[in-house]
Amino acid sequence: MEQLCRLADYLAYIGRTPRDVASHRSIRSALSDLSDGKANLVYHHIAEVRGVITNLIQNAALEAWESDDCVPLLYAPSGVVYLARTGAYQVPAVAPIGDAVVERIRKIGRTMLTNNLTGFGRDGKGLKHAAYYELFFDDIDMVTVGFHATTKIIHPNKEPGGKTMGQVDALDGSRFPRSLMDDVRVDQLAEWCYLAEKSTRDLPGGETVPQFLLGKLELADLLGDFLAVPRDTRAGGVGYQWYFAAGHYLQRNPGFDPQAWQERIRNLAVALAEYLRKIRQSDSSTQANSSDDGFGDLRRYVSEVLTFGPIGVDSDRRNGSAPFEAEFGRYSAAKKRGKEAMCSLCSSPYTVR
């Protein structure tokens, strides 16, 4: 009991960080005496405490090391001390933890953007989204995200934009059902189809998306007229061919109420995403590459600030100033460039689009 109380006092009053606790000679000696050499203390330590990003690194490191042979004992803002069975634990590699942090951030970002659709807008050329969506969603994901944006931005109470279809007369003599164009349902279907076509154009099978969608809409007989509508830059980038298809679909299915219409578009989005995923799975040339996903700086940051120990404690202490020196250099260089907003994570200037 005396040894246990002594160890508890040591843990409470000696060592200000997980690294100090796990490597302190008195604490290690007391634990060795108490456990007959069968247990020791190990840690993960984060060199910088920066709020949300530190919490994500903390959770990823904890998940990587926690096991029956390595149990979390003390928690601190900069890391965790574990009670480990001597010789039975293995120190995790840092690189997979960096990948786990990226995936956690992408998951949180996907949830927030899907719910809020921040960065989506609509102008005379259709629906647009901010470039940062590419960090959190792949092109196939954007098919379903685009559906949510379409029904939020072009809601049933929105004024229809079909009145502008009179401009089609200047393009060609295609058979547009003009009496049905002034309907928000046409806008919803046309602009989602156009966004889906643009988002998937460069994917394997992307060139077949128009035929796939027309087939699902039971408009395959209009493919020739659809393709005849010019994709002319003078038209302002509007997907008139999809207004043509949407108008005919409404003409053939006038009984859909707004809710049923949106459900039809949702089913189209799900079907198109599944269709493209099957093609991608069968295409051996399509391989995911995590090195160019936009999160390389974050992975490098995790590798710089996260350490495990007490293996190589002396080396870690000797090199402890390196991350600070690198960070200070980046910060100073960014300040010299002028009054720009700087990221608190990497000290680089940034803009929000």
C-alpha cells in the first residue's frame, strides 16, 4: 500500500507533460518495484496544442495505441500516459495516424458541408460550388451532394427561370415544350443533371452520363435532339440541353408533385453514383492516391508534432527545437508578405473562396 500511495503522489506532483511523467526516473522505479518489473509507462506527446486539430491527433493516436496490453492512465492536453505490459506492446507508426487524422477531418467536413452546403451558389450559368469541396468529396460523391444543393437552392417556392428559354430560338429549332418551361421543377431537374454531367465528365464512364440519365428518365428516344442542342459558350454556359430534357420529362409526367419530383431526382442521383462506382471498380487504371489529395501538409504536420516514447527520449529532447524553428520560419516569411490572413495551423497565407 505504501508503494502504491508513493506512486500516486509521484504521478500527481512530478512531471508536467506525458513525456516527463513516463520518463521520470523516480516514477519508473516506483512502478517497477510495485509491478515486479512487469509494467512500465509509455506515452504519446503532441508538441503543440492548437485546439480542434490537436484533439483530432490526440484521438487518432489514442485509438492507434490503446489495447489490452497498453491502457490509458493519465490524460493531458498534450498527450496521454499509458500503463503498458513490459515487452508486450508495439509503438505505432506515425504515418497511419496522419492518415487517420485526415480521414477524421474529411468525415467532419463532409457532414458539415452536406448539412449546410456552404460554398454552393447559383448564377446565370447554373449551380456552382467552392473549390474546397474537392478536399472532402470525390467527383462521384458530388452527384448526391449536388442533389441536396439543388433542392435547397431551387426550392419549390423559388421563382422559375424557364422564361429565359426563349433564347433557345437563337440556337436551333429543337422541339422545346415552351409551355412547360416556366416551372421550378424543370429548373431543378435540368440544373442537377447539368451539374452531375460536369462533375463526372472526366471520370471513367463520364462520357456516357447523358445517355444513362436520359435512359433512366425514359427519354432515350430524344437523344438525337438532345445532342443537337449546341454547347455554345455564347449561351452563357447554361445547360439548355438539360432544360430540353427536363421540359419533355415534365410533359410526359405532369402528375408529380414537388416532393415526388425531388424524390425522382434523388433516385437518379443514387443510380448514377452506383453506375459510376461500378465502372470505377472495374477500371484497374483508376487508383486512389492519397499523396495528392490536398492534405499533404497536414500529414507532414502530424509527423512533426507527434512522438511516442519513452523510446528515443534523449534524441527527441535534442531535436525538440526543430519543429519550433520550422514553424517560426514559416510564420516570419508569411508576415513579410504583407497583411494577409494566415492559417494558425501552417502559418501560410490563405484565401476563402
